[in-house]
Amino acid sequence: MSDSIIIIPTYNEIENIERMIRKVFSYEKEFHLLIVDDNSPDGTAQKIIDLQKEFPTRLFLLQRPEKNGLGTAYKAGFDWCLKTDYNYIFEMDADFSHNPEDLIRLYKACSKEGIHLSIGSRYCKGGKITNWPIMRVLMSYFASIYVRMILWIGIKDTTAGFKCYTKEALQKVNYDIIPFKGYAFQICMKYGVRKHKLGIEEVPITFIDRQRGTSKMSTGIFKEALFGVWKMRGMKL
């Protein structure tokens, strides 16, 4: 039994998902995978079902009836993982913008005494972004500054989606009340960990824009984060 599981939400990731699964399972450190699929019309879930025959004890699938946002996918994944014996629960994208080679570094950081959340950070010392248009880099960078100014969260990469939580962190943060579905959910979870005075460490990574498939970023997701930050300050996380 592994002590670590990675949650990967998917919607139309048929071009990436098998490569990602095989890459994660190629490491000496044993990770398990939970794929949360939102009824992808491209056959992503069926591909995972086929691969479960090869990896029956390491690969798991949660199928949801419709596309309902990143935040609700992670909440479903957290609920599933907290019913098991995993001590470390990761979040990662399927599109290789998060390099699976960095999983061990996040694991080692989160397993240190007093650390309950490790963040794959683009904006701490040593972090980088490649292949993004300059305007998107600037939008992301200044969004993190904006969040820090409002929440006093003390995290360089506030919207990062490549993370490792301890089981204790997820048990303490009241994530069920978080209403956000996009990147605002990621911000709010970090804020919840900080409010509980749990240790956080940022690990520098190189973020690489997806090479295959289509980005899920939208104006609605950006607006939710922009205005949602103000709502977070009064939430009982």
C-alpha cells in the first residue's frame, strides 16, 4: 500500500492521460492515481478503464455525469482519498504542464516535520515558466501579488495547482464550504491551510504550457478568482 495518491481531474485529455499514467507508474517511489473524469466525450474515462486491467491496485477512477469545474472535482477526490490510508494527497494536471519528475521533491518537502502543504511554485526563487505568452505570464504573476495583498497569505504562487497535502491538512480545512470551481478554489485551499497555522513550503518548478489538448482557462474562471478573493476573508475554513 502506497502512502501517496495523486488526484488528476480530466475533461477531454485522451491525448495525455495514458502517457501521464505510465510516467507516474514508472518511478521507483510508488504513487497511486485517482482520475476524476467529468464525462469526457473523447473517451478519456474508457482509456482509464482499459488501463485499470494493467494497474488494478494503483489506478482508480471517479466518473462524474457532467463537466462541473476543477474545484468540485478536487472536493470529490479529497472525499474519496480521506476514506483511505493515504497520508499524502497530490493535485496535478494531466497535460504535463506539471512535470511528474517533480513529484518526489513535493513529497519530500511535505514529509518534513511541520509541513502540511508543499506547492510546486513558479514564482519562488528558482521557479520558471516556459512557452506561455508574455501577457499570460504577467496576468498570472500579478494575480498572485493581488491575492497576497488582500489575504496576506505569504505565498508567492497563490494560484498554483501542483501541490501535495498531508491527510491532516485536508481533515482540518473545511473545503466543503468552498463555492469556487476554478483557480479561486486553489487559492482558497491555500488560505485555509494558512488559517489553520499549518506549515507550507514552496518548491521551485518549471511550468511548461500544454503541448497537446485544449486549455480549460476562461474569462469566467479569471473573474471568479478576481472577485472571489474578497469573499474568502470571511469564510470559516
